Amino acid sequence: MSRFVVLVCLALVASPLFAAQKIKELASVAGVRSNPLIGYGLVVGLDGSGDKASASPFTGQSLGNMLNQLGVQIPQGMKIDPKNVAAVSLTATLPPFARRGQALDITVSSIGDAKSLRGGTLLLSPLKGIDGQIYALAQGNVVVGGAGAAAGGSKTQINHLSVGRIPAGATVERELPASLGMGDMVALQLLESDFTTANRVVQAINRELGGQTARALDGRQIEVRAPQDSNARIQFLSRLENIAVEAAEVSPVVIINARTGSIVMNKAVRIDPCAIAHGNLSVTVNSTSTVSQPPPLSGGQTAVTRKADVSVSADGSKVVNIPGGASLSEVVGALNSVGATPQDLISILQAMKASGSLKAELQII
């Protein structure tokens, strides 16, 4: 069996490790944020692929309540089992500065046992925020990106059929207030807390805009003095977010996904001199069945016996010396020469970290 190591690197280009970035790539303006919305609704018009009353009784209850609100009287105790209806959850994102009448894309997901939402239509449903207020109304035809067919107990399917989208399927009905700071101050929030980056952002702003325009409150938040007039403030923020800043050096990080064996490391990873030995021990057990046949007229009985062969083998171990300050390519080449699989590499990196040879933060997700 061939062995291989898959390393996905965050930066393998020949560009400098630390390059200037615009402030809008490093920070966001406090108060400018999106908000999630959620809702519940019914998708109708399905071709017999909807919810079953026995497994999803809430679908029938929701349909009965909707019909009663529309003036259709449902007899008491009548069981509703429409196979063309599915109960769904609705999710959308209310962007910053969204205005009444603006269209939003929504995602429709089945919460019952519906087999497919293809061809369905979402009935008018409210979308609420965390405060329980209605911020948008959703309705429209569900677009499902999958396909499937079933016959005679056989089934084939491409992608998911129980999740779909409605482009521009919701309309904003309530505006969420958003402020660009209080008084003559605007706050910038770094995407990643770092005192060096905060200091460099302050220096770049003061150098570009002059005076004591900006000051850092901590390693994440920076206060900037801005014009109070709304039009002038927008122009000011446009100029501000395009100021170039040399971000702080990235910290060396190795991220390991223990479930998939994926390993990601950035170019800042360095190691001290170390030696790595890697070998495998395999145990093989073979069982062979034999039949013991007694001689004629001996009165014996035929018996089945098993013979077990156990063998133990060890692959030749290799010891690889890695020099101090090795680059990412040298680390990859050395680990490949050891013959480690991604799962083996997880143990090797953990041992290197424990020994102090790996100069990086090890994150296992």
C-alpha cells in the first residue's frame, strides 16, 4: 500500500510573509453588522413527497391553523394527512443598513420527513429576529439543486432534496437601526485581537489623517475621531478603510482535523533540530479449515478442525534528522520520506510539540 502525506498550506506563494493590508481587511466598523433571521412555514405543491401525518403531526396542525385563518372551517377531530405539504424552517441574513422593501435570499430546510422539496411553493411566512420581532416576509418557489428517482426498492439521488433556496424570496418589513459611532467618534474593531496590529493601525491613521485622529483602547478596539455630518462621515470612512497597514507577524499555527486527517500549517512554522523514527508492526492471523474423515466401518464421525497461522512482521524503521529552522518545504519533504500517513502525522506532530521541537501552536479540531 502506498503511503502519502497531504499537507494543505495556508500560504505557499513566494510573496513576503508580511504584506501591507487595507484597514477594511483587518477591522470592521462597530455597529455595522448583519443579523440572522429565522422562521417557520409550509411548502405546498409537492408531488406526493411531503410529510406524513404519522411521523410529522405538526405539519397537519399547521395546515389546519392556516386554513382556519383563511376562513376554511376544519371539522373537529378531522385528521389532515396531505402528502403534498412539508413543514420547513426558514433562515436568512438581514444585512447592515437594510431598508424596507429590500429583497433577501432565504434558505428553506425540511424539518419533517418530506422526501423532496422540488417543485414546491413556500406560503407567506414571517421571519423573526432574536427579539421576536418580524423583520421580513417570505414567499416564493423553492429552487432545489438536487435530483433523485426511486422505483422497485431502488433509489438514486444527487445532492440534497430536502433543502432549497428562494432567491429574493423575502422582503424586509422592519428596519434595524445601525449607528456609525456616537458623537464625533467611530470605533474600529480588529477582526483578530493583537496589540501590535492595533498600534500599527493607530500610527497609520494618524500619519495619513494627521494629529491625534485615532487612539487604541485595547488590543481590539480603536477610536477614531470623525466628522459628525453623515455625508462627510461616509467620505471619511471611505478614505479610512483604504489606508494601508503592515499587519503584525502571524503566529505559527498547525491545525489538525483528527476526523479527516487533514493538516494545515502556515509559513511561520519552524522547528528545532530533532530526529524522527517511524515504523509499523503488523500481525497477521490466517485460519484454515480442514475436514477429518474417519476410515470406513470405524464408527467414527466426520469432524471439522481449524488450523491457525500467526505471523508478525515489522517494516524497516527510518530515522530522519531535521535541522533547526527548517522551512515548511523541508518539513514536508522530511515527513514524506518517513512514509507517514496523515493519521500517523498527527501523532508525530504531537510528539514534536511535546518535545519542544515544533515551534507552533498545535490546534486539534
